[in-house]
Amino acid sequence: MSEAKPVQKVAILTAGGLAPCLSSAIGGLIERYTELYPDIEIICYRGGYKGLLQGDSIPVTKEIRATAATLHKHGGSPIGNSRVKLTNVKDCVKRGLVKEGEDPLKVAADRLSKDGVDVLHTIGGDDTNTTAADLAAYLAENDYDLTVVGLPKTIDNDVFPIAQSLGAWTAAEEGAKYFENVVAEHNANPRMLIIHEVMGRNCGWLTAATADAYRSRLDSLDWADAIGLTPARKDVHAIFIPEMEIDIKAEAQRLKAVMDEHDNVNIFISEGAGVENIIKEMEAAGEEVPRDAFGHVKLDAVNPGKWFGEQFAEMLGAEKVLVQKSGYFSRAAPANIDDIRLIKSCTDLAVDCAVVRESGVIGHDEDDRNILRAIEFPRIAGGKPFNIDTPWFEELLESIGQPKGANIAKAGH
């Protein structure tokens, strides 16, 4: 293939679930291009890969460039998201995104070419970036003069080999804020069991980080022990994540003592904790396990929080069980200051890589001294487990009196 031409036009899309970085990352890219390369044209595809396949785009006008900083103050994605896997031809046809007999990868490549796009910026998690990897490989193999530069968003913080995904810090902080109000429900009923279900399909990082952030916020409060307003009643009493082996009977015995003493128990669980057992129960009962276009089990249908509540309620003698999910509250928040700093460094480098036509996903490479760089698409993979041997997590479990248990996370990727 001949040498790539200079970049004249770039496109941006966001895809997958929301995270507290999408709006800010869009704003950061627009700001950086406007600052350094104001003559480079920018468009945004609406609704992620769906918009790309359908040719539905928004031109980034002078007015949008002038107000790009506003995007840092908002959550969600102003250009919209969707869950589309370009290699899942059947699903794309079923949804009317391509015609029977068409290859979605070719449709996407041809649309980028027709729109005159030189660089595509994808902002998403492992599914988005593995789809971007499929597209980048197709473009290279078929001599399209196009470059793909991804940015890693996922509140699960579970993308190999990226040290910190955009939006995860904010999601943990917002989940902690959410539970500050929910936990007061322990006053509403004797022997109350409160379960805080946190997003995290295969990785418990967000649940652990949310619990840690919540307990840090408790440290700033004053208490009135004599009337029953105690830190012990508002504390986290157990944390269950997919990487840990959970001895339910042993934990129930420990937590019953907490219930007997404090009249309530608060449990933080990852939405992916215990899912294998729940699926087995559903399949044994002849129930269908619903899955999305990527083959992932739809966790809302599985409902791990409800399952854990049912497991523990009788063993703890709980009079009432309250299950609350912070996911949608957390993932749609605007980025906090820590994430904005990380987003800024990543969007700046993304633009630098784009103008020299260097493909990859921008992130701190855990396999290369944590250097911020464009990580090669073939090395990007989801499902990175949280290391429960991490010192801050060991200290967290010890402080709440919970045995760490066995590490059942899969090694490598």
C-alpha cells in the first residue's frame, strides 16, 4: 500500500454501555484538534457503529468547537451509543443495519471511505475496541487508507493490558455517593439486609473500589453513638466479587453475628458474582438465559442481587431485604477531576497518533512499564480480573473482618 495521505478528516463514535468519560472524551478530542489542527474536518457518527453502518453523522461545526469544553460537565454521550458487533452478520441483518448478503465490515469501511474519513476515533470498552480491531484489520487487509485510534472506556476497569480505563474512578466515587443515601434505609425496618449491586460482569474492581471510596467518605462524618447513629451500622459488612470463592454458609454465620449486634447488614456485590450458579439453576429449571449480540448473559435478567438476597435472608434472620443497583446512576455521571486529567492525557495522545497514522488503543500499557501509548489492537482483550491480592483490597477486607478466601480469577489472557 502507498504511503498514507495527510489527515484531512476524522470521525468520532462512542459505543457500548455508558461510562463517565464519553462526553468528556468527545470534548477533549474536539478541543485538541481545534487547538492544533483547526483545518482538520471532524464528524461524529450517531449511535456508535449503528450510525457508521447507516451513514448517520453530525458535522462538528465552528459552534460545536467553540462549546466543546461544555461536554466535560456532562455525563452520557451526546452523540449516542449502541451495541453492534460488526462480525455478527446475522444480528446486523436482523436489526436492519445491513442487507442480506452484505458484510458489515465492508459496509463500514465503504462508508468511511465515502465520507472521506482518514482517521476513526472509537471510544468504548473491550467489545467496542475488539470490534474496532476487527475493522482496523479489515481496512489494512483490503488496502483502505484509513486509521483507527481507540480510547478505553469501561467502568469495570477490565481491559487487558490497560492499567486504568477512562471513567472507572468516577463510577466508583458516584457509587459511593449513591450508597450514602441507600444505607440510611437500615433505619426503616428491624433486621434489615441491604444489598448494593455494583456493575462488573467478570471483574470486581469497581465493586471493591466503590466500597473503598464509600468507607473513605464515612471517615469524614460525625456520629452520635448514644442514639444509635454509629459507623458500624453504616459500614460495609461484606464484599463479594467474581474473583473470590464465596463460602456462603461461613459468611452467613459471620454476618448473622453482625445482624444480631447491629440490627442490619450491608453487602456490596458485583453483578457478575455468583452468575455461574444462577445460570445453572435457570437452565436446570428449563428457563432460557437471554444473551446480547456479543454473547454476554443479560445480567438484568439473571439478577444476582436478588439471588444473593434470597440466599442470605433466611440464614441471617432478615425481616426485610433491600436490593439496590447503582450502575445507571454511576455510569451516566460526568467525569470527576481524576478522570478528566486521565482523559486529557489520552485524548491529546490520540490526536498525536492520529496525525501520524498510528493505530491502537490509547492507555497505560501494563506490559510495557505502564507507558501511555497506542496499544496494538490485537493485544486488547476484555475480562481482565481484579487482583484480590492488591494491598489496598486486602486491607479493606481485613478492616471489615472478612476472610479473603481463595482467588479464583483466571490468569493471563
